[in-house]
Amino acid sequence: PPNARWLYLSGQVGIAPDGTIPDDAGAQAEICFANIGAILREAGMDPADLVRLTTYLIDVRDRTGYMAVRDRFVGSPPPASTLVVISALADPRYRIEVEAVAARV
């Protein structure tokens, strides 16, 4: 909407607060969306304010686990989103990375 405040979130990866990285993409997705939720709250926003997600997976077989976490987090209808399967992320332990854009009046 006009005069919206925009928030661009850089790629979130599945690093737990204690520095561990789960092997499972679904567990990494849980961490990614927990991080996104924390950033949104800090900005006075919530998941309903998400307007765009871009997700990078290193294995298409991780799609189902990712989608279950994403759908639970964003609700319905989900924001516009793109899912890209790539060969690798910055750290070989990362299975997923999620970028987000939110807007609120």
C-alpha cells in the first residue's frame, strides 16, 4: 500500500542460537523462520506483513519439509514466493536459506 514501511531481510540460514546446525532441512527451516519472526517482531511487524519470500534449497527432496514449515509460519494466503534449487550455499552444512521482504502501513 502507499506509504508502507518496507523491511528487507537478508538470507536466513539454519544456525541455532547455540551455533549448531541441524542436518535436517526441515529443522533448518524451523530456525530460519524463527529468525525471520524475531526480526519482524523487532521491527513491529508479524508474518502477515510478509510480501515476498525467496528460498534456496540444495536438494529438491527437501521441498516438502520446507513447505510444511513455511505454510505453518506464513498462514494463508502465503506471500509471493520463489523456490530455487542450487548446488550449494556458503557453508556446506546449510541445506536452506530464506530471504524475505515485509511491508506495513
